[in-house]
Amino acid sequence: MDVHDFVREWWRTHIEEPGGWADIDVEECVTAAIAQGGGRMTTYHIRLSGCDADTEFDMEILDCEIEIVKRIADKSKEVSTYNCMPIMIVTEEATDAR
């Protein structure tokens, strides 16, 4: 599963639900980026952080996708009900990976 499939699936199961707050069209974002020659990719550092462990990785993300990723990160913090619940933290590591 690539990042596009992951984001689409997470978005579908966690955001596009009755009363959800989805207003970004993932398909439209990806389609527009591909039509523009792939769009600009920036490298971000992603950290999934819980009490006793972190999972960290760098990932190239399309400019139009980063808003979605950041909103997912914000939502993970918002719905965290106790200190040990994992949250997602996104930081920009490079300005232009292309």
C-alpha cells in the first residue's frame, strides 16, 4: 500500500463519516498533481509517538497532500484521551526534494 492508498483508506474510515469534517478531495488533489507533472514533493519527518515507543520516518509528500496529513496529525492529538495514546507529529525536514 503506498501513501496515497493509505491516506485514502484512513480518510474514508476515520473522517468521511456522518458528522465528519472532510472537505478536501484526496482524489482531486492527486489527480491535479499528476496532471501537473507530479506536483512538488517535499520531504517531511513523520513521528507516531506513544508513551513507550516512537515510530519515525521521512516521507516525500505532495504539496496538495500535506494539508491532509497535517489534519490527520491534528485529529490524532484532538482525539487522544490519555497521555499514552499515540499521536502523529509532522515536521518539514527539507524545502524541496525534487
